[in-house]
Amino acid sequence: MAKYGQAAQKRVKSAMHRRKKGTLKSGSGATVKSRKQAIAIGLSEAREKGGKVPKRKTGRQTGGRKTKRAAKKR
């Protein structure tokens, strides 16, 4: 059974093209340059439209090393 539907594939493809063109923006309004961020935006858009996309992981880590450094400073 496939995890992602056709709608999700189209959204991610569209987001990747917009990133290459330089028109893809993040939530803060900054231009997206990261490939991973473009994929995440595409999947998020697919979720909003009701496409077949797995739910987000709730305990996701952001940046591994940054998290450990921030914990050390506290």
C-alpha cells in the first residue's frame, strides 16, 4: 500500500519547481532554498487539500545538534 497519493506527488513537484524558480516562500515570507523544506511545504499543502499523506510525527527533532547545544546552555 502506498503512503502518498497522486495529489501529494503533484503538490511536492509543484513546490520543487517553485523553489527552483525562486518563488516558493516559507510561512515567515522568506524565500525557500532548502530542498527538504520545499518537500515539507508540498506535503503540507497536500494535507490541507485532503490528499493522502501520513500524519506528521509529533515528537520530531529539529536540527539534532542545535537541540543538544541549547540543552547544554540551560
